[in-house]
Amino acid sequence: MPAGKLKPNLASQGEALRSYPVVKYPVVKCCIENKISYHSVVNLSDPTINHELSTINPTVAVLADFGLIIPQQILNLFPKGIINIHPSLLPKYRGPTPVQTAILNGEKITGVSIMKLDEEIDHGPILGQEKDKILDTDTSESLYKRLFAKGANLLPEILNLYLNDNLKPIAQDHEKSTFTKPLTRQDGYVDLSKFEARNSKSELERKIRGYFPWPGVWTRLRLGSGGQAKLKIVKFLPDNKIQVEGKKPMSYKDFLNGYPGAKELQSLLIKL
């Protein structure tokens, strides 16, 4: 995007970083620290967004982990389009949870795709891709970080070639496309009365890694003895850790020693 300014904001006004509530977003934090203009949005249907973008005569935009559908009127503002970094080898694993789904499915290889957005989800033509191994220790958190870092390293060369008309986008093979679904907190729930009959050790282990840090893998157990027993949320964590509601993470061994009455989990944890 050529140099230009959006509507004045906290970055240009020199507001203290700590006083702004959205600094948890790395892009916003970077903009504030480097006095770069930015605009935070929650709804792209706001007509002022379209107007403000059009005033700076943009050529191209780069999108990563944005979370909102880009309407056609905004796509039309960029002569060279909007380039997206997507953490899968498209057309496989389109949609919102490509990394979690790859881990859950036991994939050994994934990757990152640099693509040009169109009006459909993760449907546009590909500018470049790079493969990466999924490690046995990978969580969705670690794999997302590694794939987006790989995409960031890949982007400058691809963008330079594309903007100079030395790289032609290649259409995806849409017949081979697969789609991922949004996750909810309930997706991480494990019904211990049904789990062992329907799931193997490896499936649970992949679920723990794929759903970390959110929505997490969890169940409910009545812990304690006699009249002191209470229903608690118990979380399964990577690296053979478990966390009881209100307690710090602990090893499976320490959990079994501390909660000998948790018979629902004993056989399962011993196998893990």
C-alpha cells in the first residue's frame, strides 16, 4: 500500500501505549510504538472504512488472521487485490481452523499459502506455498506461530514479483478443497463415560495438542471425599499435564496421587 494516512488515531496523537485497551493486538502495538497510522474495525460494513481507504489510493493490501469477511466493495479498492497469508496448503483446510484440524487429523505435513482474496472463503488463486512438518510436540499455538512466521518470510519476495508482474496467480483445484469449522468451548468437552469406547490414546493426544490453548480439552469430575466432594472442571494440557479448577497444572502421577477417588480418570491416565 502506498504511503498515506488514515483518520488520526492514538498512534499519531502520541497517546501512551498502556492507556489503550487494544494493545493486545501485535499490529496495533507496533503501529502505536512506531507512530504508524492504523484503523481498528469490528464491522467492515461501516461506510467510513470504505471512504478512508479510498482516500489513500491503495495499490495492494496484506491480510493475516483477520477474522472478518472482506466485502466486494473493499476488494475493489485495491487494483492488485488483497493478499492473504493462510496457514494450510490450500485448497486443503479452508476456513477458520486449518491448524487445529490438521493436528486433529494426524497430518504429518502442512504449510502456508500466499493467496489473492476473492469473494469466497480461502478460494482465490495461489501466489506461493511452502511446506512445513507437524511435530509430535506441536500445539495449535506453536504451529500457528511457526506457519505465520514462515508466511511473513515468504511474503516480501512473492509480493515484489507479483507487483512487478513477474508472478501469475494460479487457480486452486476447487474439487480438492476441504473446509474447517469454527470451534466452540463445547468442542473440547470429553464425556468420560463414552470416551474410551470411541477414541484411542493417539486421538486424545492429538485433541489435547490441537485444542491448546483454546478451547482446550476438559471434562467435569466430582472430586473430594464424602460431603466435601464438589463438581470440578478438569483440563487436559500438553506435556502430560492436567489442571483441576482452581489449582495449578500438575503431572498425571501427581493428580492420581492427590485425587485417588477419581476412578473415571485412572485407567485413562495410566494409558497415557
